[in-house]
Amino acid sequence: MRSIIISLLILTALFSCKDNRSTGEIMPPVGISNEDKRNQATYDYLTEIIGKGGGEAIHYYKLAEVCLALRKSSEAEEYINQAIAKKNTEATYFFLKAKILKDLGRDAEALIEAESASAMELDTPDFYTFIAGLYLDIDSISLANQYIEESMFIAPDWPENFYLKANTFLRQSNSIEAQKVLYSLPKPAKNSPEFYYLLSKSYLIQEGRLDSAIISVNKGLSLDETDPGLLFVKARTLQRLGRTDTALVIYEKILDKVPSEAVAGEMADIYLKAGNFTKAAEYFKRQLEETPLEKKFYFSAGYCYERLYENTLAQELYLKAKKTFPDEPEFSVLYDRMTARLESQYRSTSLPNN
């Protein structure tokens, strides 16, 4: 075991060193960071070890970790499963698997693995904030708060705790309490994109504070002009101010980059209000693929299909909604209405010509 760890440390050191020839530091190719280069080198090294049949649990764990960093999440899942198969007593292995599953968009499975790590008494602040974030994603605010409190007990000044706490208040539309939490952050953490993202979101949901939202979001973008969360808030604020063309341009740039926000749904709303039912239906459909448990998008998409006289598409959508939300009687009413309309349409077209 010791030799394995030493080998990994040596490898990391080799790819962190400077080249004294010519200009000094070895620069990576354009678009490839030094960190990616190091991770790729570690990936090559570990896959070679495993390929020779010498892989131990730690090799598979480190390989899964590197794959996640290299955005190879499916491959990372394969390696962490092999690590756990070889050694199922390491809480950090289950934590890494939870992070991989989260990255794959499988939050429910991620939560199961995170709870396994919790049962093994993993008690680091990054673990507590991770599991708190998972509970926040499924709107279990009380459980999220429990883990945030655990993390705050261990690391009272860690900014991530404050960000998550503020987020719990934003989920409850309590902008005042969210702002109190954010302003209680240690001073260095207030000069970060995440701070301004959450602050601008709090102003966005507060009556009459769109000007403050714009000021805050612009301060955040001055720190990172590509931050997708900040760009989303800016687009949402511009949308509220009636500057929909500019908002659409920003939304289009971040459409696939902010999974926690209903970007496609916001774009669909703009097109719907403009009377462009074709575009609205296209983006509502896309939003439903991302958030299949949001009722409002079924109603909105169905309305667009009906306005476009796409009765079959409307019927199929209402049937899916009816099965997804069996306790929502309105979807049954809408489905029955569309079925009757299609039957009437079929009878009228099947009548013989005189």
C-alpha cells in the first residue's frame, strides 16, 4: 500500500515540476489545463497498472476520482464499483460513488450511496455539505439543514455552509433571511461569484429590487464573466424588465450549463407570451425532458399543442401527465377532452363523400 501511494505522489510531482529549458514552465496546449494534463497522466499510469492485473482497491478508487475530474463519469462509475467490490469498508469510496452518480444526474441513487457513507460515520464538512445539497435538490429542507448544522459545527467559517444555508431560505422564498446569512459570511468569501449569484437571486425574488439584482449580478460577472448561474440570473432579471431579446440570447448561451435552473422553461415562457407557440412548445418539451415532475410545464406545453392544433401530441402529453400525476384530476379532464376531439376529427374525415 505504501509503495502505491508513493508512486502516485511521485507521478504528481513529476507533472507539477517546472521545465528550466527556454521559457521556464511547460505550458499545456490551448484548451487543456495543467490539472487536466496531470489527471490524464495519472489516468494513463493507473490504467496501465490495472491492465497488467495488479490493480488493488486504491487503484480503482484513484482511477474513478481522476475519471470524474476528466469528465468521464460513466467510466468513473465502473471503476468505483470495482473499488467497492474489492473493499466495501471505506466510507470515502461510497462518498465518491455518490458524487459520480450526482454528476450523472442520478440523485436518488447518489443519496443512497451518501447515506451509506454516513452510516460509516464519515464526518468531513465537504461530505456534509454534499449530502445537504442532495436533500436540498429533492426539496427536503429540514434534512438539508441537519447536515448543514453538522458541517457548521466542524467548520464554522467554511463558506459552503453559508451558501447552502442561504439556498435553503431561497427555496422558501425568504430573501431577507438569505441575505442575512450571506452578509454574515467571512469577508474574503463575499468577493466570490457564488456570493453574488445567491445575493442577486435573493433580490430577484424580492419585490421592487430588480435594480439591486442587476448591480449584484454585474459585480459577480466582473469576477467571472462566464459563470452560468450569474448569467441565468442576469437573463431572468432582464426578462422581468421586458428586455426579452437580450434575455433569450443569454439563455441560449447557457441552455445546457445550468441544470439546477429551468432555462428552457424560461425561454418557452418568453415565446409563449410573444404568441410563438411553435418555439414555446419546442422549449417546453425540452424542459420536460429535464424536469419530468414539474406539473406546470405539462399544462403549458399542452396549451401550445392545442393552439397549434397538434391534437395527437396534446393527447399523448396529457396521457403521460395523467400517469405521472394520478392525483391530479385536471390531467384526466384534459386527456378525455383531447380524446373526444380526436374521435370527432376521425369520424368527420372518415365519412363517405356523396
